Amino acid sequence: MDFESLHYSLDLATGNGLTLSSEQRAALQTSLVILKRNYKFSRVLFWGKILGLKLIKHVLSQINLHHFLSLNSLNCMDWHLLPLATESMIADVALAAQGRFTGDPSHEHTEMRIKGEGDDATEEEVTVKVNEASRLATTVSNIDKDVSVVPRGAFTKSPCGKVQTNRSFGGLDHVEAVKLRNYLHFREPVNLKKKSILEMSHLNPAIDFLDPLSEDVPKGSWCLQLERGSTVCILRSLLWLGLTFFHVPQTPQHGHIYMGDGLLNLDLPFML
Amino acid sequence: MEMTEEAVNNERLQAAARFKAFMIKNSTKTNLNLYDHLVRLLTKVMDERPENAVDVIEDMSRELKGSILPEKQDTLRDSPSSSAALLLAEQQKALFTRAAGDEGDHEEDLVESPLPNVAELAFFFEQAGVDLGREEMQRVFLALKQLVDAQCLLRCRFWGKILGTQGNYLVAEGEFREGEGEEEEGTEQTHEDEEREEEDKDETELVEAADPTPKSTYKPPPPVPKEENHTGVNKYTYFVCQEPGMPWVRLPMVTPTQITVARQIRRFFTGRLDAPVISYPPFPGNETNYLRAQIARISAGTHVSPLGFYQFGEDEGEDDGLRDSYEENPNFEGIHVNEMAESLNLWVHHIQHILTQGRCVWVNVTKKSADDVDEDAEEEEREEEPDELEPEVGPPLLTPVSEDAKMNDTPPWSSMISTNLIPQFSTAVLRSNLWPGSYAYASGRKFGNIYIGWGMKYIGEAYTPTILPPPQNEYPSGPEITEALDPSVEEEQALKAALEEQTAALDETEDLEDEEEDD
């Protein structure tokens, strides 16, 4: 969520139970202002918090023109840049990293990968080492790819392909806010191209250029609730437990934050 | 002649004035008058200058009359629909009004109140980064007060919040005074048993009429009896509500089978208490019971307190394993926060551990309980595997937390201090890694536990559901169904010959006997 609106949006997204303590919030406000100037960022988002076994890491993502950088910190004051998540890094982390985050940035996870080819019986043992920083970077990028959410209409796409915030977005109204198809994934659309022309006929190309949440598999991996006496619409992901998206209907306020242990919930189909 | 002209003029003027008066008279039906209407019509014609005005004059006149009618609102108005938000707000409004009977109880309230200080709890947990939102906590506080007023509880505590897919549960833990709080015996279970017995009887009757099918040799293990109220797992009573302000629903007592099955399944809560829990092994009960079982497991696993806060009473028995009550230590002086955060020895469990059987105190069921399904080793504390009739023993009450077993190389607890910058006022916080969402804090002489989460344990590896037991072999072997080779032709002829010999021999003997008798 935008750090400018952090002090009131954090209150809205606390359904999960985890928030920042008042000391952390104060530290965050101070350090983010300094950070913004040092790195010359145009927009700063507080991404969330990952609980490790020993320590807790806070993650920020920044948008600087075309770059998308992530920084992390242990105490909300000193921020370190995270490496960019490349595909090979993602593959390595998927193999090597098991169990919880430890919170120690230099901790290394190791995994032995045995390359055998059946009858040939040529087995090579390849040790894959992944350190915590890359694991964090890939987790952040995975979570963003899977579950970052925006309400429909908050962003528009101009005919030449540029995506911008919609300044005249007045928020979803109460009837629309409870329907899952009014929320879209904020990432490269995957399902959109596979749709038939008949299905796309009622979509507005300026607004509906992203995948809606209602098409996620398995169905039911999002839980939509109205909290605080139905004034705030909260979406929680059951795939990445800890991701909370909030939207106040009839206002343009929305945002998402991840507070959890950074583990994918692979048992989701059993749990529904 | 001039006079007549004037007179004529006068008459004309008077006639005109009379006619004008006639025209100005309001119609009784529509309250319009002809004079004004003609004025407006002709003004309109002057302004618009339509073509062929004389042809369209009637239409214009009609339009004009229609446009004069004032726009009234439609008499059918939407009655304001009561949205869900409105209903909730009205219920929550009741939280903020003082009940009528409270006026005279001031003194009693101030002395000893079972109501916990939720605001203080919220403050300390916020230092740790665990919060439900300030207004929400305030509403929870008031809802707890409502609960305490409605039920006579000896002690009450805000246990936490369990999230579900469609709705959440706020859970409060209460302890009744001795002898109170007895609920009606759950007739549900017995009713189900009766139904099942009847069905079995019908089936067996039908079956015996035809060829008897082999009966199943499966004997289900005898059900473990549940623990009494106020002891062991059922020591506290739990109340849940969906939102603060809604009425509190009391959860029933939990049975050991429910706990054992809850250990094997992994499901989200839906938020509706009457939702069925569809799983394998089949869960005996609906969401109410599943919720109660999970609450029991979480309490047993993660409710901790600083060492020394609770102590055993002096008149307890000597057996370590059977101590099940504790009392507050009035001489407890707080342990320093740094020490609390560093060493796990200083935190102890004050809730009894639940054994494999599903109870806190082991009960010897006469037959060996056959566990058909593999159980994942989900226990935190070490146990002795129950042999034929050896009792199950768990760690005694008030064991330190450092003795909890690891799960998959993750230590069971993580501790931290809330702030490094102002150490003299910081709090020590303990986070459970086995039940993510469970937190405990200690600061000086105060401590607290809370759970905010999805109500599921951290397994560490992917969940594998229990496998179905293998089906029974079809028929028990017996002479009627064992296959044998059909006899070949020679054998049949040999048999036939042998039989004929026998009958021939018999006939001879009979003939001989007859002859003898005759003789």
C-alpha cells in the first residue's frame, strides 16, 4: 500500500491480526521519506512483513519509472536492496528452499539435486545453494505475481498500451464490491488472451485488461468479507496465507499488504 | 349621437370586462383559467412562430396544459431497505448502551470483576505487532462485558479470533463457578446412534431372509469416553460470536474422538457454525465441534505463562501426572524482560497436554484401541507409545516450553523483544511456530495469550490425507465356496459304480433280514 496512506490503511487491513507496532510505524514514516529522496523514487509502497524464525523482515517495493525494486529491512530503519528475481533464481529457490524463513539474511539453504537419467545411471549430484536474500526476492515476486489485487476501474490502459492510474476512479459501490469478478490481478494477463470474442464482448478494453479473480483455480481460493460494519471490503488469499487486500467502497482507497510467514499454501485443495 | 357612441363604447368595455372576468374565473376541475391559458398560448406562438400555426394550435394548447401540471414525486417510493450493515450497526449499538440493571451494581463491579482488561491486552499486543484494530478491540471489550453480564462466569478471557472463508469467529473463554453452567446432555449423539442401530437392524432382517451374506468382521474400536465438565480438556467453556454485538453462542464439550479426528484433517473454517465438515476420516460433528476441537488443541499447545506465575496448590496429590489445577502465585515478581525473551525455560505451559487418546487423563478402554490409520507425528511433546494396556502419559502441568519438540527442524517457538530502543519498558513476546497465529507476551507481572489465525497447525511438509483402509476380503473361506475341480467322467462313473454296489449290498442285507423275519 502507498506509504502516504499507511497510517490509516494499516488499520483497515488488520483483520489478520498482524500489524506494525507503533514504534515500527513511526520508524517507517521517517525512513521512507529519507529513502525516497536518496533513491529518487517516484512512488513507494510498503509491501509487507515476513515473519522468520528469528527475526522479522519488512519489505518495501518501489516504483521508479520503469524499474521495480524491492528493499528489505529488519528494523524499519536500514533498508537493503534485494536482488532482482530472475527465472533461474526462481527455479533454484523452488528447489532448495524448504521450511520457514530464518530471518537471517546470510543464511543459506542447501539442497542436493540428483540428476539421473534412468538407464544411463549417470548421476551427478548438484548442490544448489540459495541464500536468504534471493529466497526473499523470489518470494516477493511470486506473491506479487500470484496475488496482487486491484479493483476494477482503478487502472486504465490507453490504446497505445500504457497503463495509468485512473484519476476518476470513484470506487466500487456496495453491490459491486462484494462480487469477486470486480477485482483484477495486477500482473500480465494470462487468461485474457484465451477468451473467445463472445466473452470479451462485454468487457471494456480500457478497464478490463487484467485477469479477474473469479477465474482463479481452485475456486474459493479467495475469501471476501465485509468488515467493520460493512464499510470495508477485505479480500484474503488462501493461497498465500497472510495477504490481505482492502477496499473502501465508494472511495478510491485500496491497497494490499502481506503479513505472514512467506510460505505457499500447497494444501489448499484439501482445505476447502 | 356622441352619447350613444360613448354609451356603446361603455357597453362594449363593460362587456369586455365581464367577459374577461368570466375568462379569469378558475375552472373547478383543474384550477386553471382560460385567460391565463390563452395568454400563455399566444405568447408561445409569438415566440416560436411555428409553421401552419393554425393547424398545430390544438396540440400546442394540449402540451401547454400538460406542462403546467406540477411534477409530483411518484407515490411509490422505495422503502429504505435494511442492509446488512444497518442490521449489524443496530446490534452493535446495543453494546454501547448501559443495561438498566447496572446502576446499582457499581460497588460490586469495582471490587472483583470477571471481565478481563482487554484494552490492556490490546496495548501490549500492539507493541508486539499483533492487533485487531483499535475500534474492533473496543467492540470486543464491550461484547465480553455483555457476555459476562449474561452468564455468571467466574473468569472470562478473550481467547482470540479464528478466521474463516465466509465469516470469522471471536472466541471467549470462560470458567464457570463450581456446579454451575451445566448444559443439557447432548441428545444429538445418542439420537444418531439410535438411528444407526435401527438401520442396521433393518438391513440384517432383510439379509437373513435371503442367502446370508458374510458379516463384516470389523469391530470399531470402543469410543473413548469424554471427559467430565470442568476437568481436563473441558475445563473451560468457550463462547463464540461472529461479530461483536451479536449474541454469544456456547460451544459444546469436546469428545476425544473429535480431537483425534481433528488431528488428521486439515480444513478451513467457513464461518457458519452449522456447516458440515466433510472429510476423511469422517468428522463426528459439524463445524461447531470442529471449532471446539481446534480451540482445545490450540489451548493445550500454546497457552504459556511465565515461570512462577502459577504454582501448584499445597494440598494436591503427590503424583506428578495427575495434577491438573494450579493457582496464582501471590508472591510472583516479574522476571526481567530480557531473560524472558532469551531463554525458553522461563515460560511454562499451564494447560494440560492432550494425549494421543484425545483426553488429558488416560482412560483404559477394555479392548486395545486399534488405530487403523497412520497418524502423522504431530505431537509436540514426547509420549510413550501406548502398548496393550499401559497408560499414556504426557508431560505434567507447568513444564517449561523449552522441552517442546521440534517439527521438521523448526523450533517450536520464536521469541523477541518488542523494542530495542527503549528496553526498560519493552515486552517479551513469544510466537508459536507450530500454531502460527498464537502469541504470548510478558511484561513485568503481567502476561497474556492470544490466538489470531486460521486455526490450523503448521505441518512443515505437504499434507497427506489418511489413506482408506483396504477393503475386507470378500468371503471368509469355507467349504461352501471354496473352489474344487469338477470330477471327471471316469471319476463319476467310478463313484456311480461304488454307489450301486453299496445299494446292492444294502438290498441284499435287507432281503436277508426280511427273510429272517419271515422265517
